[in-house]
Amino acid sequence: MAETRLIQGRYRLLDRIGRGGMGEVWRARDESLGRHVAVKCLKPAAPQPDQSSGRVLRERFRREARVAAALQHRGITVVHDFGEHEGLLYLVMELLDGRNLRELLQDNQRQPLSVPDVVEVADQVSAALAYTHRQGIVHRDLKPANIMRLTDGTLKICDFGIARLAHDIGFTARLTGSGVAMGTPHYMSPEQIAGEALDHRSDLYSLGCVLYEIATGAPPFDLDDAWAVLVGHRDTAPDPPRRRRAELPEFLEWIVLDLLAKDPDDRPHDAAELGERIRSARDPGVHAGTAASPLDRASVPGPAAADGHEAAHGTAQGERTGARPLPSWARGMTTGSKAHVHRSPLAPAPADPSAGLTGEWTSRTDLRSAGPSAPPEPATPSPELLAVLAGRHSAGLSLGRLGRWAEAGEVHRAVAAEREHLLGPDHLDTLASRYEVAFTLSRLGRPADALREFSRVAAGRERALGPDHPDSLAARQETAYVLGRLGRHFEAHQIYAAVLAARERTMGRDHPDTLRCRHNMAFNLGSLGRLEDSYALACEVAADRGRALGANHPDTLVTRYEVAYALGQLGRWEEALRTYREVAEARGQALGPDHPDTLAARYEVGISLGRLGRSAEALTLFRALVADWARTQGPAAPETLRTRHALGVNLGRLGRWEEALAEAQEVCALRERELGPDHPDTLVSRREVAVGLGWLGRWSDALGVYRQVADAREGVLGAAHPDALTSRNDEAHCLEQLGRSAEAAELYRRVATLRHRQGGAPSGS
């Protein structure tokens, strides 16, 4: 945004004084009134899919901004004006001269504020909260950065009402991929973490976190992992502040711990009551409190949990009891009853080390000696360190469930390295982390790297557990899957057959893991060209799953989906269309119309329509589906872009090549930004760009794009991979169109030679 830009012909932006996740803050001059103001410019993170959505969001902005502007209290930042200018939503506020509490702590080198200053903050902020809560308004994101101390000592709360506004218009930083807007982890109340409806007592909890930090120099749960912080708020009693700073008065400790009560009913009734307690305590003649001390209540840990989680992405083996439930997006982010408590090196260890995050991940039997002839055991790592690693492992699993695979991979690689150093390369915890590293690599489109990791894990688990142990079989099965991704389908088939035989022998034909292996084997048979065998096996598995689980169980529907796919591979598109429609309808009834699996089945209905030459119907379906994916997952989500790609293909089938090319170019750019230039999906879109250029007669441009795709596929998959060979054929065809027949013939010969070298191996490996 250029300097001296004029907003609405009135507010001249002079210099930027702040930037954050919600936009930018500028010092500005109000030309009408001749005063300096602060202008916060807010811009949604992504365009809305339709005009009606944009109108709704702008109306929400106006409604929430009016609420913020209506607040008139010395402890709240004044909002003068608001509006929209050239797509920017803006708020005009009083320009404050001071420092926020976060900056004050930083200026003080993270040392706590003086006791009188802490009490003054508590007094003034509670008065401001009492006023706003009487208006029925909850801040939702109270933190040190949102509390300003002016040069005259006045405390002001900033951004009141903006947290909810940000949720509505898409600014708030998210911890999830499912649209759940979150506050700042270090200051969130347990009920906010659980996704429950909030009232004024959530702000009181956040104030308790703020007071704890400015009184001790650190927030109550000062942990590196965001997920461990959230679990700490939910389950762990904070250390009493006076353990960290003995000079704090007892009344202040009682107030802070009461504010940090897990149950909102155990906190002060409201901010007005809190203010009364603070003012009474300031009088030395008045006892700080007459009720029983909260310390005994606060120091009792919650009930132990029975959570367990298989490394192979299984389901939880038990349900928590007694603790506030986590929302669906956060389940599994810890394997124990409470987060690791930050302790100084001199602090005594907890009486029960197993009460931390270790859960099922660190088994005492894993550290046993192998027998009298075994080498001496290494020193056992501290339970606290193992707990920290277990918590980080769980945080990585949670990031994966949210689709944040790159971040999950970084977490698992770090944990794997530390576990290998502490426990050894073949320890089950080390192998669990290695398995997750491999899984993230697979999801990130790096099958060759994933293959190396899965092979290593499979060998280690076979040594430690035996070849027929379920964890060993899980690693071997994933090895087969990534071999298939690499086009090495014959090798994949051999592993699937061996794993299936072991599973049937040890678990039975109808065990869920056996059925899953049979399902994967059916898919791989199709890739081998054994289409009738693939179809027959998929039908068997669908029938077995239907008998064992029910006709509309998600796993049964997954295999019926595979049956439909096999029908399509056999060219039986009318039957495939009918089966896909049945799956889509059943999923809609069982899972809901907006469930990703329901939308995926609708996508395949569109593909089938296109294959049957009914592209106009397919185009209508894909347009509706793009809107549904964008609404539920976001406009740049992989599923949204995949559907837009199919929409473009059908535009081409209808001869609308200018539109098809524009769609392909936009999808390719988005995929490159979101996934990287060499991701398989990006390359598919880039190839579609080349197809569109060719149909429009722009063969020189198309040749450059085809070569980019072929070079990238060779680099990632190898020169002999079927996709790489297909791309070289595309390049040769383009050379023919340009009249460069000799070059085209040479390239065709090279492709044929590579295919011949693969021999008759049905896998193409």
C-alpha cells in the first residue's frame, strides 16, 4: 500500500506501524477533523466463491464493527469509523501512545513486571471487561499484545470484537484445516479449545493467563508444542505463581489460580466480582479471601486417561473419562492424561512418571534386556524427556490429520532423530516415528523417499517383533503401496500377496486389516492390467465387507467405489456411473451431503458422465461441486483444484478451448503455489495447459510445456516410468505437428526402447 494513500477521500495513510495475521495498521491523518488516527486495513485471506457470500461477509463486518464502535470506556480502544474501500475493509481507531504488555515484557528481557504494576493491570483490565461483558460482548482473544499501557499509565484493551469479526471474514490464524478459528494457544480457555460456546468467563481465564505471565515472566503452560499447550490448558493444573516468584502476594496467587480454573463455574462470577476482590486486597487491613484456598483444588491432577493410538493410523483404543472433551479436529493430539509440566533442572521428578504423555508409546518392556548374553543396557532416558518426545509425536499425528503434511514430516523427523539417539534405531518408538516420516513423504508426493523409509521400518519391525506381527505387516503393506505409486506394480503385487497370506493365517479372512489388504491388492491388479481379476476381487471384498460391517459402512462403500472404478477401467461406463451414483447417495445419507467422501463419489459421477460423452451434464455437475468443495474445504484445497481440473477437461471436450486453457492455467498456478512445481497434480495441470495450447494451434508454446512436464516426471519418477514415457510421447507428437519429423521419430524410438527394456514384466518395473 503506497504512502499517503487516501481512504474514502478522508483518511490519508502516512506510515505503517504494525502488521499481523489480520492485516496492517497505519498511522493516518483524518483530513476532515485534522487529527491523527490509526487505520487497521483488513483483507480476507481468500476471495469468496460467490457474490452473495461476499455480501454476507461485508454485512457481518459492518455489524461487528458497529458493536466495537459502540463501546465507550476509558479502558477500551475507541473505534471512530469503519467501511470498505477498493476491496479493503478498514477500521479507524484512536492512535495510542504507549506499549503493549508483550512489548513491555520484551523490553524487560522477559522479566516479570513489578507487583504494583501487575495489580494495576488486573484492576484496570477487570474494569474494562466488566463494562464490555455487561454489553454482552466477549473479547475471545485477550493476550498481552492486545493490552496497551499508555504513557500516562492508562490500560486499554485493543481489538475488542475483532476476534469474532476475524472468524467471520477469514483472517484469524487457524490451527486446523477444517475452518475452526482459534485464539492464541497460550491464552485459550479449556472451553474455547473444546469448541464450545463461549461466555464472559472465557475472557476471565485468558486474563488469568495474562496476569500469570506478567507476574512470573512466562505463561502458565510455557511449552514449545502448540498442541501440548492446548492439552495443558485442558488437563494440567498450573504451577502456583509463587513457586516461580516467591515475592508475589498470596492474594494475587489466589486470584490468578481462581481465574485459571478449568471449570468456568469455579472462576469468579464476573469481572465486576474480580475487581471487588482486587480492590479489597489492596487494603492491607482486609484479608485477601475468606473462602478456602484454591491451591488444594488446583493441584489435584485430572483422572488418568486410557488413550492409545496405533502408529499405523489406527483409531483410539479408549475414551477419556472425566476430562473436558476435545473437538474432533484435536482428538489424538495427546496420548496421556496431561501435558508435560515445564520444570527447572533442579525440580524433583513427578512421583508417577507414567502420568505424563508417554501413554502406549513408551513401553517399559521395550527397554528390557534381551537375556543374560545381551550387551549391557544403555542408561534409561528420563521419563520427562520421553514424555516430551511422545507429546511431539502426537502433535505430528495431529498435524497430519489436519492435512498439514509438510509440518507433520518436520516434527516426525526431529522426533525420530532424538529417539534413535536415545533409544536406538530398532526401538519400537523410533520405528513408530520413522513410519510416520515415511507416511508424510508418501502424502507429499515423494514415493521414492517414502519407499526407503518404509523398507527400513519394515526390516526393523521384523527384527524386533517378527515378520507376522501386525505392525510389521502394516509397514510391508505401505511399502507395497508406494511401490505401486512408483509404477512398480509387479513388486507391489508380490508384497501384497505375501502380506495377505500372513494376515489370513494370523487374523482370518474377514479381519478389517485383511480386508484392507485385499482391497489394496484389487486396486493394484487393475494397475497390472489384470482388469477382470481386479473387478472380481473388488466385488468379493465389497460383499465380505457388506456382510461383516453392513452395506452402508464407510469401508464397504470404499470398496464399492473400487468396483465402480474397475468397471470404468473395463469400459463399462454405464455400470460404473450407476455404481458411483449409488455410492454417492449412500454416503450422503450416512455421512451427510458435504462429507468429503460424498463429494468424492459425486466427482466420479462427473468423470463417468464425461467418459460417456455427456460432457454438458458433467460440466453442470462439476460447477456445483467446485462450489461445494470451495465452501467446505477452501478455494485452494486439493479437492477443489482437482474438480476445477475436471471442469476444464470437459470444457475442452465441448470445444470451448479458450475457457479450458484459462481454467488449466489458473489451476496449474494454484497447484504450483500450494503443492510445488514438481508435484504430480501440478504436472497433470501443466500437461492440460499444453493440451489446450495444442488445440488452439499454439504448438511452439505447447512443446515447451510438454518438455517441462517430461523433464520433471523423469527427475521425480525416472525415465522408464509410464507417466514419464507418456510425456515424452506427448513431446514427440508436438514435434510432429511442428514439422520436425526427424526429431519426433528419434524420440518415439527412445520411448519404445525404454518400454522394451522393461521386458514383459506386467508391472512395467
